[in-house]
Amino acid sequence: MTGCVDLEPHGYTGMTALERAIMAEWDAGLSYKRIALKLNCPPRRVETTISNYDGKADHAFACRAAKQGSEQLLAAIALHHPERIAA
């Protein structure tokens, strides 16, 4: 074993600086859109990079979207029908 420490996200090597930055933000939980805005690059580039390097990207995105939708629904119920929310 060498004394080198791999600091790349996911342990990926051979990636461009932009690809590493995209994957680091993805690992941190940002959405495609937020990554594109933060890194000032086209959303399609973000989607392609994540798709290429993270085989679970579509599933993770769907899970995040479902969680966000559930949170929004709960907030709407709490706003319009607070009596239905258990204390």
C-alpha cells in the first residue's frame, strides 16, 4: 500500500476539475439545478456528468424529489389544516 491518500469524491480519478466539482456538490446533496447555478455551467452538463459517474443518480434524484414533495405537502396541510397535524 502506498502512502498516497485519495481525496477525490467517490475516489474518482482522471476527472476534469469541473467534473470533480460537480460530483462533490452532488455528494453534498445539491440538485442538478443548484449545481449548475453554483458552478455556472449548463444544467445538461451537470446531468451528463452525474449520469456518467454515479449510476444511482436517477434513483437518488427521485428520492430527493419525493422527500421534497412530502415536505411541501406536510407544510401545506399544516398551514391550511393545522388541526390535522399531531403535536
